[in-house]
Amino acid sequence: RIIDVKNVKITISKEELDDYICITDIAKAKSDSVRAADVVRNWLRNRGTLEYLSVWEQIYNPEFKVFESEHFKKQAGLLTFTPSISEWISQTNAIGLYVKKGRYGGTFAHKDIAFEFASAISPVFKLFLIKEFQRLKNEENDRAKIEWDAKRFLSKNNYLIQTSAIKSYIIPKKN
């Protein structure tokens, strides 16, 4: 699924936990697509970002390696500290971010993390992103409601047809 936020196409992926938003696409709002990966990497270097990711993971991920995340936080801010999302994921067992390789790839983040990333890009952009994301969710819910209503209607009619057939077969007519 793709949403358009201020002329930036942003991919949304449905995963086991929840919706994940491509933060590489969000980064394109700040710079060209070639440098979008650098924007994501620089965001990960920030101590505040690492604190937020650690807390998020501790809340939602029982397999998260807190001790390993402390190693990242100690290095935050150093010029030699250039972590990658893949390193963060593999060393801490994180589930809030994932990297998808290939043509339609990028770095995807759980919606909570993606909105936090959007704040780092631009608070105004974040508001437009949230508004467009909510529009997409409302649209999906409306579609699901229509599906549910149709299934309910079919089930109800199927029940009536079957019960009337059984009644006419089992209950003999009195003359």
C-alpha cells in the first residue's frame, strides 16, 4: 500500500505485529533518494533515537537484548559511531525495524517508530503523515465493514434457506 504525503510516495507494509512504514521513503522528504539512507543512518546515531528505540523494544519485544542496546547508546554521538539498521536489528534482536532488500526495498519501521522518525524530519510533515495514514486506515475499515455486512447477509439467507428445506423435509405435512 502506498500513501502520498506532500508529493512523497510512502510505502506501508502489513506485518505480523502491525503496520510498518518505509522510513527511507519518509527520508526522501528531506533529501533526494540517493541520500535517504544517510538520513536514516544519521537518525540512528542520535542518543535520543536509541533511547526511544530501546524503550519501544522493551515494551513490545520480550526477546530484546537490553544489554546490547546499552552498547549502542554509549557510542552515540561519537564521530566514529556509524551504526546501520541491520547491525541494530541483529545485535539487539529488535523487531521495530526491518530492512527489505531489492527494488522496492528500504528500511521499514513500526508505525510508532516511523512517526517518531517523521518528527526528526519535520513536525509539519509528521502531521501530514499521520493524517494520511489515518485516512488509509479509515478507508480499510470501511472496506472491511462492507465485507462483513455482505458475509452476514449471505450467512443469514443461507441459514433461512437451509432451515426451511429441513423443515419441509423432516416435518411431514398434515392433510
